[in-house]
Amino acid sequence: MSAFATVLKTLIISFLFSYLATPVMAKLAIKMNFIDHPSGKKVHVRPTPLMGGLAIYFAVIIALWLTARVNEVMIGVLIGGTVIMVIGLIDDKIRMMPRLKLLGQLAAAFIAVNMGLNVVFIKNLNITTPLDPSILFTLIWLLAITNAFNLLDNMNGLAAGIAAISAFFFGTIAFIHGDMPVAILSFALMGGCLGFLRRNFQGKIFMGDSGSLFLGFMLASIAVMGSWKTPRLSTSLAIPVLILGYPIFDMIFVIITRILGGEPIYKGGKDHTSHRFAQAVMESIRGLRSRKIRSSRGIKVLALTIWEFIRGLKKRGHDRAADRLANLGLKKKRAVFVLYLVGFILGSAALGMTLAGRHSNFAINYFDISIMTVAFILMAVFARSLGMVTISGRGIYTIDNLILLSLCILIIGLPFSNSVIEVAASAAIILWLIKKVFILRSLKLENTPLNKPILFYLIFVAFSLINSQFLITSLRGFFFKTIEHFLLFFVIVETVRTKKDLKKIVFAILISCTIIGINSLWQYFTGYDFLRGYPLCSLKRLTASFKFPNGLAGWLVTVIPLSISLVIFNTKEKLWKIWCFFLSLLLSACLFLTFVRGAWLATRCAPTRF
């Protein structure tokens, strides 16, 4: 049997089993009292049986059993998916505690990872951690996408339809690459979702947490299993992110709105993008009816429809009455189909990146970056148009604390991990932009004495690019380094405002100094540092987690004056004074053991800084 015939057979078997099993599961759910009752935070108006996820689950298992040769990794994924499905089934019945539910999800992810499910693009950072970085990333990815689909299951047909579209594109790209196990698993999942959709749209059955968690876990696993091989690493990473773009976007959007609103993340609500989108459709229809334009020309109708739709998108998340949502009917289904179109467009972009990356050098260099940039801008505009919930004081306080935490992590990781620096800096900048755009609704920068010098510096750097022999490299450095540092300056200025905030920053610096001081002594006596495994240089010159002694010496010259000044001028807090005194001695000894004479001279001139 050909590969295409095998994939088609898997799809048909899964679809037929799911289609026939769904009404059986509905009857079984009623007998076993797996019923979802209406409430203020739900959009359905009558009790509805759950257990639709079981129909999808068994459809996938039966289809794979009849058509596929499973390997160890796929067995691990299926076992993990079974555990996830059982957890969801229990939650549908008795409502588990969120922490217990998350613990069960983590156990399922560990099972899959232990049997070989692992990302392959993260290199070993030579950092001593309880988990390999690739394993840690895999666990975070599995948990994130699993819960993204759990959050997405808020309207009839939405989660199953988006999952079917995502599975289709995963399967198609895997088939193009000749990765048959992933292709078969993807199309089995697609068939199960399609067979479930008809009765789900009719409101006769819900998939429940057992279905949404299972779909999220399986798609996250497929994204890790797949060999999205292209000449560029960025393209290989962008493909699964684009295919799962809408669930990821909805998850981030809901988390942000609930944090800003001071609400628990794990509780259900009507603040999803799908609810707002459905409300926008309803607002546009009501606006058109109020204008009485039935006899108007087509262009006028189209223009007014778009205008009323945009007005509807700006409606707040909690101003919709239950009867209004209950009367959406067909309009709600139309909104779901438009969101299908969003998922299809993102999946098509991923497929286009795959095909272009195989045939075009231009596409290899620029197409992936262009597609990701356009997708990010469109999602940002969409999120801005949807509007935010009413912001509480707790939400603003939470955002400020997250920015400060990111800055502290950046400082602690500064002397030993570029990856930590970039992740923490990106997190701080993104959170700061979220605060500026969605909370303060203003991009005006803080007025400081350094604004004009920084502006002139940026202008001179931009003009210097004209004479660059490597323009692409220079532009990359300008946008990803110079602009990053420019934004970080204003992040710090607008975040660190009180003495308490400054004390946290100083505490992070002292923690970082203590780690490097201990690491330097460890390297001196054992021959290797315990953070990155770097050996001593010739003549027993210390490098710690830096590659060269000069790097360590330059960093020590920067922090030693701070620790000494805290000893001299900090007279109230004795514990800090004692800590800084011994830390100054330790860092001074480390500086001496680098044998960098220029650093010694710089430290000798340091008292002038006081």
C-alpha cells in the first residue's frame, strides 16, 4: 500500500469511528451523569453531555492500531495522551484542584519525554541543572499547548475545528518530508476531530476537558516529534508556532487580560477572543439593522458592515449579558468559521515556508522572517482591536513585579549565560510594551537628561551603517542589540522608581556576585568552574564562567566599587554590610587571580567614582 493510501485510510477510519461513536458517548455521558450545566460564565443555555473527547480518543487509537507501526516515541506520546485524557475525564466529573490537575499533566509529559519525546534544536549550554535544557523546554511546551487548547474549548466547534486544521497542516508537511509516523498520527487526529464536529456544532455533546486536554497534548507532541527540516533553524521553529498560532495567541491574550483584571487564570470566563469576535459579529449586525440600510447599494453595505464590526471588536470583555450571548445562534457559528480561516491562513503560511525553503535561496534567507513578522503584527493589531478588560490595581502591580523579576533574572544571569540574558531582556521589554500599549495606552517615553544624547547616538549609529561592508549583519546588530539596549534603558527608568525596587536590583547584583565569587574559587582549586565547565587558563588565571580572564576582570571592575560603597555608606543594615564586606574581599581576590593588569589599574582609580 502506498504512503498516500495509508494516510487516507487512517483519516477515513478515524473519521467514521468518531462519527459513529459520538452519539453513543452522548448517551453514555447522560447515564453516568457527565453533564455540563449552564452557569454565568458559560455560553450554553441547557445541560449538555460531555465525554465527546472519548470518541476522539478511541478513534485515534483504533485508526493507529489498524494502519500504523508505532515506535517507542509514539507509544510514549499515546501513554501520555491516555493519562491526560483520564485526568480530563476526572475533572469533568468532580472538578479537580488546578494544582492537582497541573501535576497530572506534568506526569503525563514526563512519561512522553522519558520515552524519547524531546526537542533537538536546543544545544547543551554546559550549565549544571537538574534537567537538560531541551527536556525542560519540551515539558514547558507540552504543558503550554495542552492548556492552550483547554482554554480554547469555549464555543461549539472551535477547539475541534482548530485542532483538525492544525493536524492537517502538520500531517501535510510531515508527508512532504517523508515522516510517515507523524503524518499518520496527524491525520488520525484530524479524522477524530472531523467526526466529532457535526454533533458538537448542534450542541448535542461537548468534548469536555478529556477531549481538549488530549487534543492539546497530542498536537504539542506532534510539533516536537515532527522533523520540520529546513536549511534555517528559524524556519524550523516557526512552522509549529505558526500552525498553532491561534491557540497560542488566545492563551496569551486570556492570561494577560485576566492578570490585568486581577482574576485567577485558571477560572473560566467569557473573555476569550472567540467570545469577543462573536460579539463583534453581533454588534455589526445590530448596527446595520439600526441604520436601516436594506435598500442601500452593496458597497455601502460592505463599508458599514466593516465599520460596525470594528466597533464591536472594541466592546469590553464583561459587558455582555447572558441572554445576548444565548441569542447569538448562527452568528456565533459564523465567528467560529472566521477563526477557522485565521488558523488556515497561519497553517498555509507554515506550508509556504516549507515549500519555499526547499526551492528558493531568497526564501531561505528572508521568507520565514517576513511571514513571522507579518503574523506577529496582525495578531498584535487583532489583540489591540479586541480591547482589554477593566484593569485593576492588582493587574498593574502584577505587571510591574513581572518586569522587575525579569530584570533581576537578567542581572543574575549576566555573567554566565547569554541565553538567560536574552530571554529575560525580551520578557522585560514585551511586558513593558504590554503595559504601555494596553494599560497606559501611550508610547510616550520617560523624560530623562539622557534622552537627547541617546537619540544622537542612535542617529550616528544608523548613519554608520551606510559604510558597512556587511550590511545585513550590521542591521541585525542595530535592531537586535542597539535598539534592545535602548528599550531596556527606558524599561529600567520606568520600572525602578522606589527605594524598595532599587533594593531588589542591588540584591540581584549581590546574588550574581556571590555566585561568581564562589565559582571562581571552585575553579581555582578544582581546575574547572561548576557553571560552564571552563578550565583554568595558563598560569592559573581565573576565568569563572567567562571565556577569558579579561572578561571576568572587566565584570569585577564594574561590581567591586558597588560592594565596597555598600560597606562604607550602608550604616543601618548590618547583615548587608557584613555580606558586602566579605564579598568585596572575595571579589578582590578573584580580580587579583585574573592577572589582568589593566583591571588592577581601573580598580585603583575606582575611588574617584565615589
